[in-house]
Amino acid sequence: AAAPGIVVKAVRESIYAGNILFIAHAGGITTVYMHLSQMLVNVGDEVSRGDIIAYSGGMPGTPGAGRFTTGPHLHFEVRKNGIPVNPLDYLINF
């Protein structure tokens, strides 16, 4: 997880993005993780920064990848009040 928060939504096998996790954080921030080969948390779970919440890398045609993925990757979004924003403005440098 990119920051402490609560898992508010878990979508399994969506057509476009495969497995998806949504984590709510303070200040109206939500992080979204897509194309997950396996999810390790459930809705309602509290997570801390650095927790392993899922495995990425769904290869095309495998469970969790979604129909339109072209290769294994993690789609990561930061949303403020539901609107996608530049994640570099929110991620902590380490």
C-alpha cells in the first residue's frame, strides 16, 4: 500500500482491468491498483504504508489481468475526491 488506509472496494475479474483494489486514505485521497494477479486483502481491512496488498503481473489471458492488458504491469492511480490526479504529487520520496 502506498499509504495507511482502509480497503473500500475489491473488484474481481472486471472486463477491462481484471482484479482491482481501492484504498481510501485521509484527505479525500484514494489509491487504485489494477491488473492484479492475486488480491491479499478484503474490503474493510486496514492497511499500512508498505503492506503487501496484492500481486501484480497478470499476463494477458490469465485470471486477474483483464481482457485488454498487453503485458504484465500494475496500473496505479491516485484520486482526490474521485478525480484522478498526478501520483507524483502525492507519493512520498524514499
